Amino acid sequence: MVNDLWRHRLFSRQEMEKIHERSLYILDRVGIKIPHQKCLEALGEAGAKVDFGSERATFPKTLVEDCLKKATKAFNLAARESK
């Protein structure tokens, strides 16, 4: 999807970089509230910082960037059962 946004020029390269950097900041500093014990445990094992009391996980920049490097670069969106 990010590649499509760039290809269709909805955002400039600088804008995309700014969105990415700000997203990394939010994931690292604010994190995500996840009210599910097992999910939080799995995220903690994967390298996220987990606060079980507040049910919040934060994701260090290096963790996010490592995961992005491993992620599939392209995928197709389709309905499970096309009509």
C-alpha cells in the first residue's frame, strides 16, 4: 500500500518519510493499548516493551524496522469468497 501511495504521488517522498518517522515515534513513546494478556505476552517475547497494568505495548524503533525488513513487500487484496 505504501508503494501504491508513492507510485500515485498522493504523498511526496519527504512526506512519506515524515509519516514514517512520526509513526515510529508514536509506536515507541505512546504505544498501543491491547487488552489481551496472551497477545501482550507474545509481543513482549518478540521485543516489545509491555506494561501489563495499563495493557499497553510500545515498540522500539529497531524492532519496527527489523519487522518491516522481514515483511512481504507486495500482496494482493481479494475477497475470500468472490461472487
